[in-house]
Amino acid sequence: MSILEAIPDVPVHSNGAADPGRSAQNVASEAEELSFEVSYSEKLTQAPKRNRFKKLDFKKEDYVLPKFVVQKTRFGLTKAEDLSAEDMKKIRHLSLIELTAFFDAFRIQLKRNKTEKVKGRVLLENDRRKDSGVKVPLVLQKQYREELDAKFNADKFKWEKMCHREAAVMLKAFFRELPTSLFPVEYIPAFITLMERGPHIRVQFQALHLMVMALPDANRDTAQALMTFFNKVIANESKNRMSIWNISTIMAPNLFFSRSKHSDCEELLLANTAAHIIRLMLKYQEMLWTVPSFLIAQVRRMNEATMLLKKPLPSVKKLLRRKTIERGMLSGCISVIQHVVLVSVLLSGGPHIRVQFQALHLMVMALPDANRDTAQALMTFFNKVIANESKNRMSIWNISTIMAPNLFFSRSKHSDCEELLLANTAAHIIRLMLKYQEMLWTVPSFLIAQVRRMNEATMLLKKPLPSVKKLLRRKTIERGSDVPEGVIRVHAPLLSKVSMAIQLNGQTKVRDILAKFQCENSHGSSECMKIQNQRLYEIGGNIGQHCLDPDAYILDVYHVNPQAEWVIKPQQNV
């Protein structure tokens, strides 16, 4: 039996305490409703004003965490384990972007270090050779020390000999001896500043929510298992005297630690903040491991774009073999957004000339035809002047310094310092243009490839093939021929009733479909047990795999992803 499973499930009160009398004192009378529909950074309409430094004082007797309730939409709620590994990878990247924007709204700089290879990932790779479904390292379910080193793999260790104190010591030692902490300690300074400027717990919850979503899979799943275990310990507070405050204070230094040196005051502040974060995780565990719907919507859009790029139609390719691409279409297809973003990269002083060249290359390609051709003629002329430097004393430096203010100018007013910086940067851009003229006016092949795909799509829309029209007259779309609009085909390969067409309406929930299959497969006790452990999955289309909430309205999900397949199968355990 695993150590993390050794304590029975006992209902935990919303403040983490097991004593009903004490719980009632700490729970707010009214719950505050949270919404996951809108991006957290978008909700911050204006950056909060800077407050004077406020000393963070955590008082145990005054410690109260408000009660939050998640606003459940018609799509239901999605846990991290409900999505495929590929989609969760996108969620992590999107969470980091959102987290940066969130802190930026408070004018807080978020330090993001390069992730080191954590021991937990190596452990997972070894454990998955035994069991491919393992998400949390087995050593966290069976803590080890000297004796375990020899007996763990052979399953010969006698767990009944270990007392709870030894298990607690080994649990803390395991996390303390990892190369890096389970939670990213570099986020704590930003979180401290956030607590000074945004004192409301809701703001802290939103930042922590994005931090949890940005964790690597092994860290996130391990943290979830730990919080579940700690809440079971807290539920038995009357027997073990381990309250939410005690657990957080004891475990915080082992889950958040830094190898760098700090002063005593900094160490104390870091420890108190880490303990506060642990208390937030324990209090709001269920919500923190729920994926925000605004991130899922972004993943769907990313998958739709990928599908469009990966599947060019063969019939269009045949048409393109007969004709070449018109040169005039290139200039209009370059994204203006690329231009704006790369200008900022260039002005910020890229570390390598190659990076600056790449930014300038896209800027030149984004110019209107007249501007680009005029600039090319100018650079050709200036290079001829520079070639006669021995006669006219006009070097590349002189040309760029003289001409930059005339080729790059702004009607708006700037300070003297800003004017000098703009002039120097403009002169530097001119020097790059003169030096790399031939390459800058060469169209990159990856842009030509994008133009080809855009033209393929345009031609398909304008000139549908006659053979396709004939096929469409004879039969409806392949999907619609088998399943009419508003009807889905649900597959249950592990049940006796393996497939069923279900007519949807605006009130049909996932649990209704599961109940229908349960009714059709209720011939024996074994079949009843099977269906009770099954969940409905949305697979393919614009999502990898999505285990649906039983309260989700299936017609709304169908409209968002009409190309999906619907499969009933067992839910994967964390």
C-alpha cells in the first residue's frame, strides 16, 4: 500500500480543518463566484497603482481564506488529466504567456529561468517502463531510504514496519534532495510583489492558477497527489494535530527552495510566502487543477490552424503544376503584425547581428512595393558612392549618419535623449541595408511556401472542381450521410452495445448519454460496473482528447467541434 494512500478519505471542510466548530469560524458567509471564460489579464482593465511597500504579516489567528465557487458553463469543467499530453503542452506554453501578461498589468517583471532537468522526470521514464500509465513517480507512493534502495524494485520492503514519523521524514527528504524544487522558486519574488500591490486573495488565486497550469506534467501531477494527501492528513487534525497551517509551514521549505544565498530577512519572507502559497493550494485544490476554458479555446484555434496547414488538397496541386505564381501577390501576403513585433526586437538591440538581420529582412519584405523598390534603388546608389570613398570621403558610416534622419523620421515630439537613440538606431539599420543589400531583397522560401498554401485555398474556394459538384449532387457530405445534423454517433468499444446514434437537443448533457448507454447495457452486474467507470471523450477535430464533464451540454461542444469523434471509455487515473 502506498504512503500517499494510507489515510482514509474524510470530508475536508473548506478551510482545510476537520473540526466542524472551528471550520465555521473561518468560512466566509458568502462564496465569491469565479469565471474561467475570460483571460485573467484581460479582466485587469488598467494596471493597479503602485502602493508603498507593505510588510507582509501572516497572523495565524486572523488567517481566513474566502470561499470561491467556479462558474460552470454549458461546456462544463475540464481537469488537467482530461486533456491529451499534446494539448496540455500547448496549455503550458499559453499559461506562461498569460502569466507574463498578468504580472505585466501590475508592472511586475516575471523572471523565467531555463527549466533544468528534474529528477522526477528521470524517475518517471524508469517507472513507465514497468507501467505506461504512471503519471506520479512510484517513489512518492513508496518512499525509500537505505533499505528501500535495495528492496524497492523487488517489492520486498515491509511497509507495516515503518512508522508515520519515518515516512514524514523521508517524504520531506526526497523533495529537499531534488536538483530543483517541485515548484519554481523564481516566481516567488513576483508573487511577493503581487501580494503587496494586489492584496485580494482572488488576484493571488489567478496568478497561482496560471503557475500551476505552466508546471511540467510530472511536477503538476505530483503536486496534485501531494495536495490530495495533505488534505487527508488535515481531515484527521483532531487525531494528528496537523492543521492546514502546520502542514504548510513544515512542507513549504521542502517544496520551494533555492540553492542561492539570501539574507535572514529574505529567507524569512520567502518561507512565509511559500507557506502561504501551499495554503492556497490546499484550500483551492479542485479549482487550481481545473483548466481555464479561455486556454482550451486558444488550443482549439491552434489545432484548427495546424489542421489547415497540414492537409493541402491533391486536386489543387494538379492545377498549380500548370501555372506559376504571380509575383505581385507576394507583397500583400506578409503579416503587418510581424513587422510591428520585429521592429521592437531590432530596436531593443538584439544580441547578435544575425537576429537583427532576420528582423530587418522581414521589415523589408513588409514594405509596400513602391517603398521597397525605391529603397533598393537608393541602396544600390549609396553603395556606388561608397565604392569611390577614396575620392569623395563618403564611407558607409558617413552615408548612414547623414541619410538616416531623412529616411526615418517622425512627426511626433520626442525628448533629446529619445531623438538621439532613434537617430543612432536608424543609422545602424541603414548600415545593415547597405552591407546586406542583395540578401535583404531576396524573398525567403518559407514565405513563398505560405503564399502557395494561401493561393491553393483561394483557388479551391473560387473554382470548385466539376467532379466534386457531381458527387455532391448524388450524396450529402460523408459525415452527414451516416449521421444527420444534430445527431452524433457515440462509440463504446468496451461495452456490449458498442455504438449508438443519439439525437441532441439544447438540454442534452453528457450524463444523459452515459445513462442511455447504462440502460442499454444493464443486462448483468459486470456490465453495470463497467459503465459506472466510463466517461465520454471528445477525440479529434480541433482537440487532441478531451474527457467531458458529465454536466457539459453536448450540443454546445458539438457546435464547437463538429468533426470530433465521441467515444465512451474508462477515465485515465492520475
